[in-house]
Amino acid sequence: MSTEPLETVQGTSSKASTSEPQVDALVERVRSQAKPVIVGVVVIVLIAVGYWWYSSTQAERNAEAATQLSRVRGAFEVGEFNKALVGGDSLPMYGADKVMGLLDISEQYEGTDAGAIAALMAGNALANLGRIGEAAAQFERAQSSDAEVVKVGAMKGLALVQEDAGSYAEAAALYEKAAAQGAKTGLEDDCFYKAGLCYEKAKSNEKAAEMFRMVVKKFEMSESSGLARLGLARLGMGID
């Protein structure tokens, strides 16, 4: 009789001693597996907070850029390109603030929509002043815009840079690409016409005629249509 309880107690004691390490191992495994999950949640939260901060900051920077742009737009629109580019003492002050030029707005607010518009305007101003080589960097920067018309305008600018350098085939391809991308921007007919001119300069007469015919047929009422007809006449080719 005295041995049975002892065996029972000993048996119970033995099972407990072997199960404790297993429990500890299980707990440790759960802890180790939980860490990546916790870290992952923290990372997601940090990314979300970072995105919110970035979006808020970008919105503020874009608003600032738009304000600066509104102050210099008048000089650009009347053709005072040097003043528009540099701002500062060349333009009337706004209160106690000097007007920022397009070059500074483009650089300081790069990555915003208003900054991209400033870059496109700066590129066009430089091109109008005959400083086409300098305009390339501005047109490149303007391509970051979300607005289709700005991106197409920037591509046209880059095509102009190639054309000015005598790379007519490359320029024509860029104009053609801009036309395809700008189907609803109102720039399509001019892009196709300029592509035709560059193909003509590159001695690719068939491609030039193809561009001119497209303008005549698709944009019959546009100013580019009359110019394209003249292009076909130069090449000695008909519309059909």
C-alpha cells in the first residue's frame, strides 16, 4: 500500500520535470515569432506616418510654388523672359518680398506640380532667348509633372533641343511621341507637323509626307493643316 502513492507521486514529478523545458521552448518560440510581426506593424505605421508627412509637406510646397509662380507669370506672358527667369530686383516687389525667378522656383520647388510648370516656362523662356542648350535641364525637370499638357510640352522642348543640335531624326521621333501622348492636349497637330519638318530635314521624305498627310486629314481646320499642305508641295507629294 505504501508504495503505490509513492510511485504515483514519483511518476507525476517525473512528467512535470520533462514538460517544463518543452513549455519554455514553446514560449520562447512564440516570442521569437511575434517579434517580426510587431516590428512589421511598427514599420507599416512609420511608413503611413511618413507618407502623410510627405504628402502634407508636398502640398504646402506646391502652394508656395504656385504663389511664387503667380507673381512672375506676368513678365513671362509679355515676353520679358530675362526678368521672368531671374526675378529679384528686375521685377516689382510684393510687399517686403522680392519676386522669385522661374529658375529659382524650378529648382527650389522641384517635385511639385507648380515647380514643374515653372521649369517648363523657364525652358521656353531660355529657348526664346536662344539659350536652347540651357533649356534642356528645365524641360527634363518639367517631365515630372502629373499634368499631361506639361509633360507633352516638356517633350516638345526636348525635341527642340535635339532639332537645334542638328539631330533631326531624334527630334522627329520625340515630336511624334509627344503627339501620340498629347492626344487630348490641343498640341497634337503641331507635334505631328514639327515631326514632319524634322523628318524632311533628315531627308526621310516618306516619313515627312506621312506626318504632313496625317495633319491635313486629321486636323483639317487647324493652322498646322495649311502648313502641312505646303510641306507636301515642297516634297512634290499629294495628300492621298
